[in-house]
Amino acid sequence: MLKEFSKNDLIVRTLELTDLLRFDLILCDVTEELELCVFEAIDRLLAQNCLLGNGRHVRKRRTNNDDIDDNDETETNQLLHVNFGAIHDFIAKQSILGAFVEGYVVAATELPTLLHGPMCEKLFKSNVLQAAHDRNNKGSATRIECASSEIVRHAIHSFEMNGVVLRCGEDNRSLKLSEQFSTVEAVAQYVSYISQYLM
């Protein structure tokens, strides 16, 4: 049986991944609307038969009331599945992002070291790079590029932009977890959130 997913869920997940990888992944020019670029990219995957719609739609209740006809309180959402005949195309596209996602996951797995208090950013980055190299040496890393210092630097910056870590200390050279992520459970949930994008 084929695993189906809704087009809207795919759009949301794509936007979440784009937000996470904002320093490594640029889908469109700054003058273009990101959501529109994502819609067009998914439509291209459909046109290229990488994704197939089965003609079925799910109906869901609208969450906002803007521009709604009083007689229509639901919207349709196309159900899709991967065309396994085109799986190699998907793997090729995913392999471009794979090193970035894996590098971000490795960086996130080092966030628990900040539970004990602030740490110099240089030391934290060094710990992440060492963890990435250890994964490569043990053969558990899928992509050796995940140990790139540039990917790690971008991951840290992404964590900062997404409110996971805050700068502190002299000249803001140290990192600490934000209040929202100051528990083991919150950090574990964030690592799990990022890990869902690994293949």
C-alpha cells in the first residue's frame, strides 16, 4: 500500500525545512514570495511525475474566515504519493540537502551540553565538529560533508534565529539555551523535530 500525504502537509513541511536551513538553502530570489516558490516546486514535481495525485481529495475545515463563501466552509487538499518509478530523482534531490540536515542534527545533539550553563561559542562549535568527525570515523554518518565548519556555523546561527539558543557573556561570544529550550525534554523534542528530515 502506498503512503499518502496531503499536498498542504507537504507545503508546510517544505516551508519548515526551508526556515531551518535558511542559511544554506535558498529556494527563490528575495523579491519572490517563498510560499509561491514552494507551490510551484511541488507542481513541478507533479508535472515531472515524481509525485502522483490519486485524484482523491481530503476535505478539511478552514481555519480562517477570510474570503469564505458562507455555503463553503471546507477546502479540498489533494492526496499525493511518491512515484516509485521516479524514486532515483527524489534521492538525487534529497542528496543535495542531506549533508546540511545531517550537520544540523549533529549540532542539535550537542545542545544538551548547554543545559549546564553558557558555553563559549568556539568551544561549542569545536564539540559539534568533533561529534561530526566521530560519526564519520565510526561510519554512522551518511555524508562526510556534515562535518563542515560552515554547516555547523550556519546551524548555530539557525538555532539562534529560531530562538533555541541566545548569545550571552562578554562580547556575546557565548551561547546558552533559551528559556523555552532549557529542559532535556525540550532539547530532545527539537533534535527529534530536525531528525525527521533525515532520509
